[in-house]
Amino acid sequence: QVQLVESGGGLVQTGGSLRLSCAASGRTLNGYYMEWFRQAPGKEREFVGSIHWNLGITAYADSVKGRFTISRDNAKNTMHLQMNRLEPEDTARYYCATSLGALRRTADGVPYWGKGTLVTVSS
């Protein structure tokens, strides 16, 4: 099992930046993908991006490509989501998650989730 705790959310104006963090505990993440998802009110949870813990390979949803960057700190077992040029459409609760396996890109069936951190972008 793995425990995930997100932090860093808040209120920001359009065009601003935020950096989210996801602290993992309980086991090593070596060899696994870690993912960020988000869920806006009334909408389904959607894939934001991912990182392979060892290789550092990242992937992003088209809606955030070029604006968001995922990184990880192996020593601290922490993943980050740097969000720049934020838009009101980015308003959502952001979750980190992992299946402790392959990349999913969908929330369905992913077993391990944090509680999320709320990001609100004002226009």
C-alpha cells in the first residue's frame, strides 16, 4: 500500500502560478507511474499528467501541455505539479494517484488516491 497527501492548492488569479506537491509514504515508488488527476464541480475526474518514478518520463493532457510541469524528488518521495499561466478552466480539486504499476491515464480502477487539494482560478 501507499499513502498519498497533496498540498499547495489555493486561490490564484488568471495567469498566475501554483505548485502542488504529493508526498508518498508506505513504500518505494521505484518502477511505477505517478499520476495527477483533477475534478471540477459537476465533471468527471480527468487525467492531467504523469511521471515514471525512475525514468522521469512525463506525459500531459493536451489541455495543460506547455503550461504544467511534473517533477519528482526521489529523496523525499514527493511529486510536484508546477502550474503556470493558470486559467479559470483549471479550477478543480487536484489529486495524485497511482496504480503501483503501468500508466493508466484514466481514473477508473486506480486504487491509490490522495484526498486532493483545491485550486481556484479567478477571472
